[in-house]
Amino acid sequence: MNTLSSLVQHGGLPMYINFGVSVVVIAVIAERLIALFMQYRINMESFLRAILNLIKNGQIDRALKYCESTKLAIAKVCRAGLLKANRGSMEISTAIDEELMRVMPGLEKRIATLWSLANIATLIGLIGTIFGLIRAFSGLASVSPEQKTAFLARGISEALNNTAVGLTIAVTCMIGHVILSNISKKLVGDLETSAVSLENYLVQQYQAEKK
């Protein structure tokens, strides 16, 4: 802890800024991990199977209540389709597509921000590096010869610490982006598959009732 405190104090303003960036990065990654893993509380395939069984038994109201019992993305999409189940194939399709467009951004939001934060942290680290080197070399003339080595070492240390911290934050952002993107893509793919299955089933049910 003392090392971290010393690192921030002797890193100059860029180090303080990057410390703030690191807090934002951790908050974004943690919030997205919690939000995305919450979507796995109910297996989408199992949830859809339960909905289809209720529809098959003519229990549309129970299916709607089941969807309303959770705020998961799959439940919202199923509810949108069920509300239009007796309105025709076009309305069913439109309702499901519209709800998909509403919920999918929620599965992907803030993930792309990590790339921007990675670039910001890297650039701030480089600015800190340049400031450290400028301070190290420009101040040499004002110190005694026996202090020059220590003064130069201190400035170079500050410069390299800024570089290291900036790159560490950037790497953390990239790793977080890869993990979160893969989770998000898997959720979006499963959601789209479930939406198509529900849409096809509701359309078939509607057409069968009209015959």
C-alpha cells in the first residue's frame, strides 16, 4: 500500500489522472461482468422451452406472468411476442424485432468504452514519461555534481513509472474488453436464436388457428 501511495505521489499529475482512469476501468469491468452474468441466471434455452410448453397448453396468461417475473433480456423479448400472439405474423415479427433492438444495446453498452480508456491511459502515461524526463534533465543544472546522479535517477524513475502504469491500465482494459465482448456476443447470439424460435412458433400457432 505504501508503494502504491509513493508511486502516485511521485508520479506527478499524469499519475493522479491515470489513477482515476484505473478506478473507472475497474468500475466498468465489474459492472459489466455483474450485468452480463445476471443474464445467465436463467438458461435461455430452458426459459424458452418453458414458454413454448405454456403456449402449447393454451396458457398464454401464465406465459406472460412468467416473463414478467424477471427483467432478463430473453423474458422481455418473449413477452413482446406473446402480447402480439393473436395479431398476425407481421405484428408478431415486428414486436419481437423491436424488443430485440431495445435490449441488445444493454448487453453491449460500455464495453467499447474500454478501448477508449486503454488509449487514454497509454497517452497519459506517455505524457507523464515526457514530463519526468523533462524535469530530470532540465533540473540538472541547478543541483550539485554529487546530487546529479540521484536527481537524474529520480526523474527517470518517475518517467518509467508513468509508462508502466499507463501500459498496465491499457492491458487491463484490453483483457476486460476481450472477455466482456465474448460474453456479450454469446448472449446476443443465444438471444437472437431464441427470438427466431419463438417467432416461428407463434406464427405457426397463429396460422394453425386461422385454418
